[in-house]
Amino acid sequence: MTLSNLDKVGSTLVVALLLSLFTLPLVSLQPNRIMPGQSIDLLNVTSLTTLTPLLVLLALTSLLSLFKTAITFRLLLTLVTLITLIYTLGISASQLLVEASPLARVSLNGGFWLAIFWLALLITDATIKLALSPLLRLALVTLIVGAVLFLLASGQWDSLSLLREYHNQTNFWDQAIRHLQLSLGSIIPAVLIGIPLGVRCHRSPNLKAAVFPVLNILQTIPSLAMFGLLMIPLSLLANHYPMLSELGIRGIGATPAVIALFFYSLLPIVSNTALGFDQIDSKVRDAARGMGMSRRQRLWQLEFPLALPVILTGLRVVVTMNIGLVAVAALIGGGGFGTYIFQGLGQTATDLVILGAVPTLILAFLFAMAIDTLIALQRGNKT
């Protein structure tokens, strides 16, 4: 190997990975779920026999990542290293708790989370270098998530504090469904209204000049302020019309959250729809007219398919934004994963905060990946 074959990105990520694993604590042994505990690094987290497979895989992954060769093998090896790290942490947690008190907890520390981050970047770097197709990238992410879920379902991580918090929350999956309901409940009406409005804005500059400033103002209002502004009129309506309250339309709960998220969703969808239609070459429209296509035919058979990738880009922004903002809606009784985040903050229980934050992050990432795949496939169909 020569210096010309040195992979600068891979080398940087490997250095960061090794520094995270060998200089930062991997886990903490806490006397209970709240009190801080003893930080434990990688080499002391379990026996050398248990660590050996992980150390060997780390060495091989680091060596391969230094150079621009064997990218496919590097990708597979990094995946195995990631799963092995997660598996090893489960074993080490069980061993650390053998002589500890019943209330003791093993919590994941900064070294673990940073190592996961750097390994994910190594996987991303390898997929970019391999120029994998959108479907293969989505399949790869699905494989990783499936493998992690299999490890969690097997009970391998049950000794970790994060999984203990999960088992204590009997309504976790109800909150997951609630999170999706609030996200999609605001996105679907925004799409149904935003796309036609975007088409109208494309066709009418006067309408565009009137609509866009209003949507821009709505976008600048902080989420908590928006929730607060909506609580007042909704509470008044619920008090004056008890039937609305029985239907769930109140000043707190899902209603103000869905309305606020609907307002936030409009600008990206309307603007990207108008932009997508604006970018269509006028010669394409002229050719369609010359072929005798009606206005409706041009819209559905020509213009909308050409504008769809740009519209989906706006939808991607909306989906990831709303999934994150739904977490804030827990402050007004909206539910979702944000419930655990704010409960954890109130109880100074870090693992409970993580139980709400990590699924929110994963959910946003998976939806973004799926929409990115649709965008890439749509653009591929056009060429």
C-alpha cells in the first residue's frame, strides 16, 4: 500500500472511533437509576476473553478503513463490528451486575454513543464509495435495524438500564403509535392542501405573493409559542361547545399539536410544489400542447411527474421536522416519545430521556431514507 491509497476520510473516522472507545468511558455502573456512578472504559468493562472478538474486529476494520481498497469487505466488516459492539455491551452489563445491589444500573456512556456514531459514518462512507443504489441503501439500513432489534428482543440487553426503563414503560408502543399519529395526522392534510395550493401559486404570481409571506411568518413562530397561541381559542371553543370537547378538541392534547404541525408543514410543501412546477421547461409544455393534451392531461401526465422529486424533497423536510416537533408536543399533553424525554428530565433519569430521544431519531432517519429512495427512483425513471 502507498500513501496515494490512503483514505483520508476513513483514517479520520478510525482515529475518532479508537479515541472514543479507548479514552472515554463506555458504561457507568450506577447505584440506582438517578445517582451518578462509576465510569468504566472498554478494557475494564468485561473479561479479555469476551472482548477478544470485538478487539480483533476493531483492528481489522481500522486497518481496512485506512486505505481505498476492499470497500465492500470493509463495509461488511464494519457492520459486523457494530453488531459485535452492541452484543458485547449486553454481556458486560450482565457481568457487572452479578455482585451489585438489586437497584444498581448499567448505563451507556459517551464512549459507546460516539463509537456508534463513528461506525455509522464509516458505513455511510463505504456506501457512498460503492455508489449503492437507493434500494440497496434502504435494504442495508433495514438489515442493521433488524439485527439490532433482534438483539434487543433476544434479551441480550435486558441488564442495561435503557432496557429496564423500556420494560417499566408498559405503554411504550402506544406512545410510538401516538407519535406516528400526530406526525402523519398533520402531514396528510398539509399534503392535500399544500400541493394544490403550490400549483395555484405557480400559476398565479399574485397568489404566490400573498401566500408565501404568511407561510414564512408561521414558520418563524417557535413551537412552544405556537402551541400556547392555539391553546387559548381551542380552550374557549371546548368550553362553549361541550360536544367539541367530547370529540377531543381541547386546549391541551393532540388538537393544538396537530394544528401547529399542520401550519409548520405548509411552507416546505407549498414552496417545493411551486418550485417543482417552475423548473419545468416551457418547451416541454409547448410540446404537450402541440400533441393536443388538455390542461388536466398536462398536469397529471407531464407536469406532476416531473415536479414530483422536488415535491418529495419538501415532504422529506416536513416528515423529519414533524417527527422531531411531536416530541415537544408532549409538553401540552400530546403524547408520543416526548413524554419520556420530559419525564426523564423531570426525574433526572438520563436513560428515560434516551428512551424517548433515540426512537424519535431512528424514526425520522428511517422515514428520510425511505423518501430519499423514492426521490432517487423517481429521478431514475425520468432519465
